[in-house]
Amino acid sequence: MQACSGAWRLSDGRGVTASPVEAGLRWRTLEGETGRLRLNADGVWHASHGGEIDDGRAPVAFSCPGGLERFEGLAATAVPTVVVDTVFAGSGGVRLAGRLTLPAGPDTVPVIVQVHGSERTSALVFDPFQQLLPLQGIGVFVYDKRGTGGSDGRYTQDFEVLAADAVAAAREARRLAGPRLGRLGLHGASQGGWVAPLAATGASADFLIVSYGLLESPLEENRSQTILDVAEAGFGSGEQAAAGALADAAGTVMASGFREGFRELEVLRREHREAPWYGAIKGEFTGEILRYPPLLLRLFGPLRSQGTSWRHQGEPVLRGLNIPVLWILASEDREAPPQQTRSRLAALIAEERPIQLAEFAGADHGMRVFDTASDGSRRWTGYAPGYFRAVGDFALGRTPENDSNPRSLPP
């Protein structure tokens, strides 16, 4: 399906992209609309609407290979690009596979290097910014992180190693873009929000964008998630504090490589395991650790390790940067609760650091908007309106527009 990817300009001026997902293709617009492109048994391509639904939308004029000819009754014209695939050396000489995509033409353009989250999928196949950024006149460099896709090496969540790979990727992007390179920036989403700031200085980045990342450690993220689990289950501050203590104990075990902290964890587990809120705990890993006895954790826990930099603190790294930064938060993020990060960013902005904060109301992790069912579960319906444009505007040196955002703070 990768050959079917692309970006098109509609006759009303809007843009639409198509890129692979695990089951076919997904279309997206810069306004945040999305849906599936699917070839039905009748041999006709259909475009459904929404993140997790199939509403039987009308057929579209699409072929693979070939591309989009009409969408929602409007003529579609392909956005021309120049694409260069490459192989380059990452940290320790590991062979990494990358790709530079530039808008066609002779003009200089900003180029964004996409820095991975924790995903194990191939960015060369699945990263949709390969289509969304050229649609806005911006170049983009993507690469498969070590141990994924076409890249060699062992998968890791060691932020220092991943940052060194991102520096190498930025160097390769500069080389390939040559005289067409204007500004070069890094964009890190989720776990990439810890990695991209680490890489920014070594990459000589002109700007930095972080999407739904945190200014607290991964251990603190697990604690925040665990407390949120209990809060959303309807329990009060006392129960939330007890859940936070369990998360701290589980964090000690995790960060030690499953060598320390078992006595403290077992004391708290025995104290609270009959409590009505105990079963609500998930967190990043708290719930998983609580399911198993110490013996099994000691034996099999180390097999789970990916070298994660559990105690990494992002605020000192951010303080050390002197480049424009756009930090984008999702207000309803269950995976990366934003409260602490929002507060820390506001304090940095008050110190007149070159940081802009944009927070999209009603968005969950991945900048996804959703409907909420009666049982509290969420059904993904699209992306936060304005998110894709905010990334592009910042790369182009514009003030990002964010009409849905009551908490957006000026630079």
C-alpha cells in the first residue's frame, strides 16, 4: 500500500493525503478529518469517515497505483514531490534507513526531521507527516528507528542512544537537502518528546516541536497515569494518593531492572489489594507489575526491559536550549496526562524562554478527538482541528493557529 501514498490538492483549495495503516489506507485532511480508503469486493474504492467507524461513505475516484482523482465530488490534483531514499550510520555505526521528501521546485524550504515515539512500526511506511508536511510546502525526513523496519540494530528506549540517532538523521537530512534547505527542525511526538530536545543541540536545529510529550520523567508519567486511572474510576484524593504510592513502589522495581524494591512493593500490595479501587490501576506498567508475585517478576521482568531511560528529566534539557520551541499538549490525554507539564511550561514561558504552548481541548494522545460512551470508553473520530497546521505553521515561521485552544500561550 505504500505505493498508493500521496498528497492532493482539491479544487476548493483543501488538501487530502493518503498513507498506509496496518489494514489498508487512511486519508487525512489538514483540518483533522480522517477515514479509511478501502477497495470493496465490487472493485470500487470507498472512503469511510472517522477514526474507528465505517459509515459507508460514497465511492471515490481513486486507484492504486495511480492516486486520487476526485474526493467528495471535488477534483484532486497531485502535489508533486521529490523523494530520496537513503541509508546512513546512526549511533555506534548502526545502519539506519531514511527518506527525504521535498516539495517539487527550486525554492528553499524548511525541513522537519521526524523523531520517533516508542512505536516499533516502520516510519518509512506509516509516518503520515511524509504526506502532510509537503502538502504545506515543507520538507520532511523520516527514518526507521533502530530495530524497526529497514533499519539494523536492536530496538531500544535508551533516550541517549535514540538522540544520537536523531542527530545522525538531521545530518543526513542536511546533506540530502543541500541548497534547498532553509530552516531545519526536529519534531518529536510522545516518547520522542524526551528524545528530540536531547538531540536538538547536536543536530544544530533551528527549531523544535514536541507533540503530546511530557516534562516529567517516564516514572512520573506512570505515576500520573496510575492516579488518573483511580480518579476516572470515581475515587477521591485519599485513594489516588495510595495509588500513587503503589506506582512509586512499582517504579523502583522497574527502574532497578527488577533487582530492588520488592519488599516495599509487597507491603503496599498486601495493604491495598482488597480495596475497591485497586482493580482500576493500569498506568504505564503499575497494573502489570501488581499482577505478578515477586519471584516471577525477578525471573521474567528483566526480559521486558528495553533500556528505557526511566529517570530522565526533560526540563533541564529544555532549559539548555535557546531555539524556538512549540510544545503541543492534548488536554484529555490519558496516556500522558499533561497537568504537570503544562505547569512547568507555563513557568518557563514566564521566564521569557522562547517557548510557545498550544493545548488542544478535547484531544487524547496522538491528538485524537473522540466521542465518549456511557461506560467511559472513547471512540476515536478524527484529529484535533488545527493540529497538523500548527506543526506546519511553526516550521514556516508563522504563529500557529489554534482556534480550539483556550489555553494557548503567546511566545
